[in-house]
Amino acid sequence: MSGTQNSALSSSALSSSALSSGTPANGQGSNSVNIRHFNERVILNALRRLGQASKADLSRYVSLTNNTAGVIVKELEERKLIRSEGKRSGGRGQPATLLSLDPDGAHAIGVKFGRRSIDTLLVDFRGHVLDRRHHELDFPMPDEAIGLALHDIAALRNALPKSARTRMAGIGIATPYDMGSWRRELDIASEAYRVWNEVDLASRLAAATGLPVFRENDGTAAAVAEMFRGRGRELDNFVHVFIGAAVGGGIVLNSEYYRGPTGYGGDIGLMPVGPSRLATAPAPARSHDILLTRASINSLIRHLRGNGVAISSRTEVEEAFTRHPRLVGEWLDDCADALVVPLLSCARLLDVEAIVLDGDMPQGIKEDLLERLVPLLEAATPEARTAPRLLMGMIGREASALGAAILPLHLNFSPNREILVNQ
């Protein structure tokens, strides 16, 4: 299976003993089994967001009767997809038994192919990271990057017990779409780097591993991680903005991530902005510039190098945050200024509860950026509206890789409504 996968997979993606609910003999039976299958996934999806819940909590959360939720919970426990975590302490009456996803219920691997790094994570059914691999590379070519990822995937799979390898839900890929583009804006010297735009990563990884592969834009993947492991546990609607080598965005509406018909939903990096105030920035090619020219780690590196600071590794970038506060401050000012109109546009258009900002930067630098943004957004907010609520993301540097790893788990077990009509 290759290419971008966007709907729930059949139970054959994992071993039949793990997922099978039986095959109906007629249309009526199929309908009842499909409804039960859908409701099972509703319960699993709820536990993925809530972390822990009692049967009564789940029945209220997903609007099922206590009896129906109880039957589903029992079946999922028998299939080792959920487990009991003991009694809830405190409160009145008989303490309720808390349930959670069974971490051994399934596993998945996520790979983030970036312009400056490759991250590969192994996660359990709860989305907790069990192992990881990381490579720092400036603008690697596809064959090198894919070779490293396949080596890491094999190592992570082999680290699992043999019994767990049969419960592998698949591989998720997070990568910037059109990664070979925007060479001027991101200071990519090699013309050959454009070959990335022609590479079918999902097909190559599927052919080499024999596993189903799911691909999303890196900004969307980061939003998936935040949805399940971060602010999404308290917010149903938010825009997620991640500043890495470039800048990406993802949208969560009604507790589901929105990818759009072509996968470009949340593509905030290409939103138009005014020219940079930094002398080190390239002149816009059009009447306006785009956000990724100004709000990205690449733009910081360009500003540092333009002022005589040698930068050739991630370590030197991290050191620059403390060694060159004036230059970093200038970049932060320009970055914040560039973000104002795109963030206000997102907030006004989508009417979300918050903008969640994260990035591949030290925590203190992200806090500095938020402090600069708050008064700028308030000053730019029109009459009769309030400035969007800004929150710090909870995942950090590995957000895209973690979101990629969660994708196979979410899409294999999500309550996709196609289940209800699939005979």
C-alpha cells in the first residue's frame, strides 16, 4: 500500500486476531457489525484523547448508553486494545475503574523528512515514544535521506519483541510538500534539490518495508501530535504553527485535523507578508513576500551568517541563541512582525479557540516570541473583535515526527463514517 492514506484501514492492516470482529453473512448483519465497529473506534479515539476514563466517562463523552459502552469495552479488553488502570481515588460512592489504551495493542513508526534533519520514532498504542533515531543533515538528497530512514526503521522494528512486530499499524511520513521548492527564500544553493518534488516517499518506503504507509504535510502532522498529546486535550478547535527550518501550520476543527482536498490545509508558510526589515533578507520576488522567508530557522541562520557568525551545525545554531542575543532579538522582532497578519487571518477566518505556537527552538526563545506577538496582535485587532488567544505548544522539536507516528494508529482505528456504509 502506498501513497497518501486518509481513511481508516481495514482490520487486515494488523493481525486478524488483534482486530477481527467477525464477518457477517448478510446485509443486515453487515450493518449491525459496521455500527459496532464504528462505535469501537469511537471509544478508542476518545481514550486516545482523554488518556484515562471510566466506562461511565466514556459513555457520556461519546453519547453511548452505559450498556453499549460496557459491551464494547469488554470486547476491546479481550482483544488487548484497552486495559484497566485500577480504581479512581476520591469522590463519592463506589470508585470507578479507569481504562486506557493498552500500550502493547499496536505499534507504529513515524519518520519526519526535513530540510535539515531526519527523525524516526517508534511509538506504542498510546503514542508514547519507545525509541528514536535522529540525523542532522543540511538539505540531504532523497536517496541519502531514504537510506538513513530505512536503516532506522529496520533497527526500530527489530528492537520490538517478535510478538509485537505482528501488531505494527504502519509507518507515518511527515515532510514538507514541494520540499525542493522555495530555494531563494530558504537559501538552498543546489538546483538538484528540486528532485525532491518528484519523489514518491510513501511508495518507496512501502515497497522496502512491506508496511502500509501514511503521508501528511509536516505542519499537519505536528498538529496531529498536538491534538492527541498536547493542547488538543483541552481544545477542540485551534490552528497549530510550527517554526522549524521553514514554518508550517495545521488546523484542528471539532477535534479532527483538517488536511484539505489536496493536503495543503494550514499551509501558513506561503501566506503573503510584507518585506523583511532585516538587511540580510533577500528582496521579495513579487510585490509581497511569503511568511517562510521571515519566520523560520533558515531565516535566523541567514541573519547570523550575514552578520559574520559562522553556522555549520545544529549545535552552533543552539549556541547562537545565547551567544548572539542582539542578532537573535532582531530576528525575533522581524519574525513576530511577519506572523501578525497570517495569525489574525487564521483567527478571523476559522474562529478557532486559540493559536498554538511551537518550534524547533529553546523554550525561552519561544516564550520571547510569544511575548513579542501578544501586544502586536492586540494592536492589530480590529474593533469589536478580540485578539486571538496564543498558547505554547506542548510537544516541541519532535512534533512532526510524533504526529507522523500517530497517523497509522489514528487512521487504522479512527471512527471514519465510511465504515457505516461499507458492506
